[in-house]
Amino acid sequence: MLSRCFKNRFRFFALSCAVSMGFSFAVAADLPPGTAYVELQPAFTLNYGQTTKVRYLQAAVTLRVRDELAAVVVAVHLDAIRHEIIMLFARQSEETVRSSAGREEILEQALEAVQALMIKETGEILVDRVLFTSWVVQS
């Protein structure tokens, strides 16, 4: 009973801290119990490709996590997560970025990179899906 009480108090404290620090995450009512989303804000705007021509990509990314506590833990590591995703986007070719199949491949690579980072930092896989909520390409 004491450990359950402590766990609930910790969750309340962690969620309160995350909200007060401005982290954005939402619990979805129509999804499995505990599922939450963490938006990576601001959206990513960067150059991509290895050519001399400047190409821009703007992508809004959201992470689906297993519960509210996982959202708080992931929020602590947002800088490292953003770094991994920026490096992934920057090394993509124009063909990959412009095609639907390429975007799916990037989603898979992003999920693998974020999960590897979470395992390294926390010992757990906290993120179960990466979503692009916006994807704009300019060549």
C-alpha cells in the first residue's frame, strides 16, 4: 500500500513539474489506457541532402508513449531526442524525403533511433510510435 501511494504521489509530482515547465503532452481518451503523446516543439526546419543545392524540410513530430509517466521521462530527454531526429533528417536524400515509401522508412528509422536512445538513457523502451503531423519539403 505504501509503494502504491508513493508511486501515485511521484506521478502527480512529475506531471506537475512537466506541466509547469511547459512540456506538451496529451492523454488520448479513445486509446488504450495510459497512452499519451509528446509533441516535439517547435517543428523541425532544416536543410537536408548532400548536394550543393539548398533544400529545406519542415516536419512536426509527435511521439506516442505508453503512459503519462513515460511522457514525463521522455520530456526530460527532449534535447537528445531532437538531436537524433535532426541528424536523421539531415542525411536523407531528396528521393527519400519526397516519396511516401521514403517517409515511412524515415519514420521507422526515427523510431529505432529514439528507442535506442531511451534504452541507453533509461533502460526502457518508452516510445512506441513516431508520427509526422506535418511534412513540408522545398527543393
